[in-house]
Amino acid sequence: MVVLPLHILGGMLGLVFGYVALFATKGATVHRKAGIGFVLAMIAMSLSGAFIATLNLNRGSIIAGLLTFYFVVTGVLTVKQVPGQRRIEVIAMASAFVLVLSAGWAGWWLAQRGRPEAAPMFIFGAMALLGAIGDVKMIRAGGIEGKRRITRHLWRLCFAMWVAAASFFWGPRGRVPEIIYYPALLPIPVLMPIVVMLYWMWRMRGRKTVRGIVTSSPVVSVDRTAEVMS
């Protein structure tokens, strides 16, 4: 199947580009190029994964793939304007609510059978609900600016990367090559996107400016930060 190699390649590149983007100087050339690579790789990985899961009737993986795609797309659209954006945002919002119901039903079905996969489904449902509520608020307000815009961009892409990292490092045995398989160290790459996300949110708390982002001056206003973190 051609889709499977695409899924594997997309996942590998998504992780590589993602980790580079996490630690590169925000707004610098490396960060921007790694971010583009991350988005393209994650779109390929998530959609191909959802397609494969559909063929295998794996409800959990279908939800995980579509939810990852949703967060990547909406995270990018937070800082990138495209034609017909409002229509896309409305469709994304509706899709998020569908994912909430789907994840909740899948979680309940799995829990009734004592399956451990129930917990991730409830987590996915909760995150999809947070995303959908954020979409409603943004659409009703006609857009967002400043720190709220940065936060939306940041947590959506970091969560998408967390899903990819968890699927790889905490997936079935054999997915991680034996040469780098150290069980005690596997939580580190999985939790890293969440740690970096929390770090930047802490850096932005109550501040009018945010340091550590490359522009024409060493200090970047919060309103401009979102423009260079994509």
C-alpha cells in the first residue's frame, strides 16, 4: 500500500521538523522553514493515518488522525491568512464538535469493554471540545490578536506534535528502533512539546513584550509575535 510509506515518512519528518522548530530561535530562518516542513509532514501523516485506520476499522486511530489534522490546520490559520478563511474556520469548528461526539462515543464503547484505549479517547474528546469552544469565540469576535493569537497557535501545534510523538515513542514495541529504545528515556521526547508550550506561555504571562524572537529589534511586541512564530 502506497499510503503506509507516506504515513511513516510523514511521521518521521514531522517529528524531526517539529523538534527543530521547538528549539530554534523563534522567527529565524531555521524556525520558519522547520515549521513549514512540520505542517506539511503532519498533514500527510495525519490524513494517511486516518485513511489506513478507516480501512482497518480502527475508530481510535481515525479520531487521532483527524484531530491531529484539525489542530495543525487551525494552528497554522491562526497566523496565516488564506482566501475563504472564515468559511474554513466554520467548517473546522463544526468538524471539531463532530470529533467531540465521536471521541466521547468511542471512549464510552471502549470503557464498557474494559479497554485501556478508552482514556486517550476521552482526552481527545476534551481537547477537541477546547478547540471547538475556542473556534466559536474567535469566529464570534471576528478574529483574535495579541497574546491570545500566539497562545492559540502555540498550543494547537504543540498538541498535534504531542499526539505524533506519543504514537511513535509510546506505540507498539518495535516501532522505535532498538538502537534508541531506552524505556526510561521515552517520556522525554513525548513530553517535550508540552514542556516547551508551557514555557512559552509562562514567558508571555502579563507581558507586553516577548524576548527571544528574531525580528529587526531584539524585543518584539506581542501583537507582532504571532506573525513570526509560524
